[in-house]
Amino acid sequence: MGKSLRKIKREREKTTSPFHPEIMAAWNRGFEAGAKQQNELDTQLMMEWLGKLEEIPGIGPKMAWRIREHYLEFMRERREWNER
């Protein structure tokens, strides 16, 4: 989602708006607040799912730990990549 948001922001910056600048600034603040909230909800949902891995038949504590570790490493790499 981070890559898509950056692309949308870049495209918005390139275009000129027929709207009043104050209205566009308010719209941009609302867009960014909505994107932030959606990101938080997605993270919360994923953490809930990761917390219930042992409930899936065939996944024990060791496998659940490996999956969580893999997910967190993947997210760390993505965050570093997005910060570039």
C-alpha cells in the first residue's frame, strides 16, 4: 500500500487543481488521515490473525513462531525499502 500511496501523492502534486488551495489542502489532510487509519486497521487485523495461528489445524507453536518471524522480517524489509 505504501508504494501506491506514494504514486497517488506524486500524481496529485503534478496536476494543477481548479479548486481553491485551502480546499485542496483540507482534502489532502483528510486523504492522509484516512490512509493512516486504514494502515492501522490493516496492521491490527494482521496482528489478530498472527495471534491465532495455533488454532489452524496442523500449525503448532514452532511453526506459528516461524510464520510470525517471517512476517515481521518481511515487514521490516518493506519499511526500510519504503523509506528510501
